[in-house]
Amino acid sequence: MTATVDPTAKQMARFAMIYDTPSDVDAFERHYNDVHIPLAKQLPGLRRYTRSHEPPPVIGEPCYMVVMLDWDDMAALEAALGSEIGRRTAEDAANLARYSTMRGMILQLNEV
């Protein structure tokens, strides 16, 4: 069975980050909560910011945290990442990289 995408269905865009267990959990959490979240919550057009600590893996290796940021569409996400606050948030991610390996991806979400 092949899934079809309805071109009239609502589309959203998501930026997702996966963090491995930090080398210093307390320092990572302190910086993440006190600096990174306040920066990211200023991203233009951001609709929702969610995170999950230590989600149980179904397939593959476990991770420490998954974070998802949602926008109305890909243009809004791209504009947010290209904004001044987007650049500052990306620069701050280097501070988090001192404590944790991370992987990020941009997703276009289509209702099916």
C-alpha cells in the first residue's frame, strides 16, 4: 500500500535535535535551561518547543534528550534560523557541544 500526500493538507516544519548523555549532566542542564532555551524561545515564528529526557529507544541506541521546535512551514523555519537570534542560538550550540554529541535535522511534516 502506498501512502499519498494530500497537497491541500496542512504542512509544518520541525527542527529536531538529539543529544547523547553529557559528560557533565549538571553543567549541560544548567547551560541548556539558563541560556539555550531562553535564546531559542526568541526564534521568530516558533510555535512549539518540546523536549523529552531519556526517551526509551524502540530501535537503536538510547539518547539523553530529544528536542523539537515547530514552525508553521519551512519558510518560517528557514527565516528563523537565518535571523540574528537564529545565528546566536546556533553559536550557543557550540557551548553545549562541549558536553554532548548532538545530531540535528530539519523535517517537513505532511499530514497523510
